[in-house]
Amino acid sequence: MTAKKKKDRIVYSTDPDFLFDSLEKEETATLTPSAQNLYVSRDKKQRKGKQVTLVEGFFGTESDLKELGKLLKSKCGTGGTVKQGQILIQGDFRDKVKAVLESLGYSCKLKGG
């Protein structure tokens, strides 16, 4: 979205120090794999009983997170998505996901039962 479109959405601001640039999110630089602690868990809440493998704790840019999610989906041979800073893999692949992440140099912990 361009800066011009962002400006069009604001009608009025009572803050005298308001700047349009403050609306932009700053992306944090991606940490090295050895500096990250990822948590791998199984979840089925609010998913109509279907299990998903959830990867949380990634610190970095959205594009790097999507790239990691794509790699995990291809290694597991299943579908999934990346949203809200989490990677969701369809099915119970906790051990496989943990092995792949550790082979890439990430520090992983299994979370939950």
C-alpha cells in the first residue's frame, strides 16, 4: 500500500504531533537460527477437531516466516498456512517439524501434551 493511500484513510486527528509515517510497521531483522527458540505444539482448538502442528516464537520478517513455513509444508507433504506470526501445518507432525528445524540450526522445544 502506498503512502498516499494511507493518508487518504485518515480523516482528522486531534494529535498535533501526529505523523503519517508512524502508521508504518517496522519489521524486525531476522535473527539467526541459533539465536531463536521455537516452540512446536499440537493444537485442535477451534478447528472442528482437526489437529494442526503449530510453530511459535519466530522473530524476523514476514517474508522469512513465510519461506520457513513453505519449507516445512513441503518437508511434511501437507498443507498449512502462516498467519499472526505462527506457522500452522495440517496434521500431527511435531516430531518431523522439530527434526527439520533442528537440522536448519533452530533451537526447538516441544510444547503441550
